Amino acid sequence: MSTAKLVGIGLMGFAAAVFALHSMTAKGQPAPKKSEETVKPQYSKSGYDIAPLPKDRVAAWAAKLDPEAFNVTQDGGTERAFCGGLLANKESGVYTCVVCGLPLFSSEQKFESGTGWPSFFDKFDPDHVSEVIDRSMGMVRTEINCARCGAHLGHVFEDGPPPTGLRYCLNSAALKFAEKDKAPPPDRAPGKENAAVSATGKDAGKEQAVAYFAGGCFWGIEHYFQVGPGVIDAVSGYMQGHTENPDYKQVCSDSTGHAETVKVVYDPSKIKYRDLLVAFFKMHDPTQMNRQGPDYGSQYRSGIWYVNDEQRVEAEKYIKELESQKAFDGRKIVTQVEKAKTFYPAEEYHQDYIDKTGGVCHVANPW
Ligand SMILES: [Zn+2]
């Protein structure tokens, strides 16, 4: 089935609900209950409307579920281990909420835990899965729910694999699998895409400019650029390599030539390129060749990828200044200054990684 058809069905369902509502009032029935009023949309980072759904609407959808899915999602039940239909699924795509269709986990985050339940080490979007402490069955566990419809999904444990160390333990019955190109589309363009800017450095009509910095593992660099005054967006990705659309695994193999890079979209009326350079050199050690701290390999090299000649001149000038000041104890700065090639955003689970995981970060706050 095409995405268009899926959307069509979704819209038809919605239209039918609206029609039902209208015809009721038209017939002089009591006005709809407050919970059926239009809920103001709240968009997640990936662009889905996650405003909590009215209880009556959830109940109507839940009534159509099969008994197992109803028991799990509405009554907090648990399916028997090794029995769920999605346990062995290795297709690439998105796992959505069986009740409301919100994307919850991605095949890229799935792993074989051996527990008998589908397991993921991260969520599709941090805003899509909510957590509550569950004290039932004489244990203290963290229950996970769909943030939009409240469906019970499973639990999260702290014995998962890197990079998060978490294990989201799911009931297959709470999920519905959609192949990559058939996943429900976002309700509006995700924030990241809105902030995308052409590599010319400036976006016509808008006070936005872009700069690229590689300073080792991108998690911490992205985190601190993101909180800089005048920074609109910071995105983790891969750059300056010789293959197209690389993924994390390929980049980590140190064979594609890419460097972990942070794209910084900023408002030049509020922060200057030079301020970004200053922050960048505070955040990492530019005297380490092809490594940062514990991370080794050319993907962790220090680099400034300029998008125009102004940036190149400014970067080279600032590096000379640092060297003449004998910054970094007079050690040689090995930061590469190169013309920016194509930027490939990293997988979603790398974005806002520090915020998502609350992880500690060895990068210093430059602001
Ligand atoms: Zn849901």
C-alpha cells in the first residue's frame, strides 16, 4: 500500500469522526464533551503532532484492537516471552503505536536481547515515548507509554547496549510495523529540516548562516553549539568523506574518510563566525591528530569546513592568532581548514544525544 493510501485512510477516518461530531450537533444533540474538542497541536522534534488524545477517541480506537493488543495497551498486560510477532522482525522500517499510529521505535535501534521481547536501545523520537514509575508486581520498574494516546508499551531497563545502555523492552502487540517508505509521514516538516540552509552560508531573506566544525565525537560538540546565544540549530553528521550517505557504522570503520561534524545554523546578527571559532577551540583539543581523548581514528579529526572565502580567511587568521599566543602550551594546531563538501546528517539517535541520555560529556562548555 502506498503512503498516499495510508494517509488517505487516516484522513478518511478523521473526516468520518468530524462528520459524526457535526451531524450530532446538527440534530440538536447535546454539545460534544470537552474532551472531544479540537486539541491544539504540539509538534515533536521529528514533526509529529503529539498532543494527548481525548480519552473517548482513544477508547473508540482501542475497541477495534484484537484482545491481546487491547490487554497490553489498555490494561498494562504483558505478552508471553518469545511469542510476539515482531520479535524476529529484521525488516527496515518504523515501529508505530498499534492504537494511534505514532512512530515509536526504528529498526535501526532494534537489537537481539535474548529476553524474548522485541528490544530497542533508543526511541524514534524522545518526545514520542513517555515514562512512569511502575510499582506493580512487587518491583520498581519504569513503564513506557505512547506519549500521544497513553497506550502501555512495556518497560525500560538500564542493561542495554551502547550507545545508550538502555533496553526498551516491548510487547509486540503494542506495536505495528511499517516498512521505511510506508511509515506515517510527519504532520509537519521537522524542525531540523526547517532550519536547513543551503551551503552558500546564507539563506536569502533570512538572517541565517551555516558553519561546520569537526572536533571529535559530535555528541558533546553539538550539545554545546546548540546552547550558544544566537545559534538556531546544531545537527550532528558526517562530512569530507568520499562515499555517499554514509551511516555511523561505515564512518566508524575509518574507511569512508568522513569526519564526525556538527552543522551550526546561526543568526549572524546575534553571533559572529569568529565567536563560533572561539567556542570551537575551547571545546576540543586541536593539537591531537586524528583523535580526541579516548576516541581514535580519522573520523575524530579536528576540522573547520568553510562555506565561503570569508570563513576560510577568518579561520586561518584565528588559528595563527592562537599559535602566536602559544595557546595549548605552544603545541602545533593540526586542525584542517577545508572547503565544505556534502553534509550528511547522522542517524536520529545521535541527534541531541546528550539531552536524550543525560550522558556525561568530556567537552567543556565554551559559553
Ligand atoms: Zn499511541
